[in-house]
Amino acid sequence: MTLQARTKLTIALVVAALVVVAAGLAAVVWKLVDNAEPKRPTITAYAHGQTVTADPTQHCNINLEECVENPITRIDVPAGYPLQLSLPPEITDAPWRLIAVYGDRRSGQTFLDGVMFEPGQQRAVTVPSDPSTQLLGIEIQLPSAVVDEAGEPIAHAVWAIQTF
């Protein structure tokens, strides 16, 4: 069975139209993706059956001239329960610092505990607490090349999670 010339022409025109539509759609998608704002990395926190996502609370350019601040993320972490954090490669592929703030229920004192991680060392962290010491919050910092008067690196980006 052979197709008539008219049928062949119709099929060719439909195929050509589909190719043009597909190319146009690909161009629109490419343009949208190319012009999209870069998304800042987020941290996922889990505690006591609840999960939250933390955006950077402060993110500065490399010279620390322009900074953007967002609200601090909150999550319920009862005393004695851990806080589990999952960090994306955009953070863990660089040196980063975790600072935890604890409060002693008996004395009312607060204290800091911090650890510096090497690039690629860890993508998930469990922040412990015990019944007598309430975890008050954590901060994840990406230090910059800029240092303060004491020679300590100033944070280029900061993610903060307040616990209660």
C-alpha cells in the first residue's frame, strides 16, 4: 500500500510543525532556566517528629558589602532530644562551622559548643542534648576569607535554627 502524494505532504507538514513547536518549547525552557535567580542552599532539620527547612538567615557577598537577612527558622526540640541536620553539598563541600547554644535548666547559664568541619567531611550531623541541658539553637556558618581584628574568619553565609 503506497501513500498518496497529498497524504505524504500532510504527514511531512505535521512532523515539521511538531519539530518547530518542540524547538520553541525548548528555547522557552532554556531562557527561563538561564534567567532564574540562583537558589541559596537550605538545611533540613528534624527533631521530635517535626521537619523544617532553614534558609540562610544572612548571606553576604564575598566582600561582605551586601547582606540579605531572612527570618530565623524555629523547631521544637525538648530537652534530652537530639536535633538532626542534613546539609547540601553547597555547604559541605567547603569548610563549615556548627555552633550549638545550650542552656542549663538548673543554673540558667548558657554556653556554646562549636566544631569546624573540613570540606566533604560530613553531610549530616546530630546535635545532642540531655535532660538537664536544653538546646537553645544552632548556627551553621560558611566562613569567608575576610577576618576580624582577632584573625577569626567572618561568616560569609549563616543558617540559624532556634529551638524551644
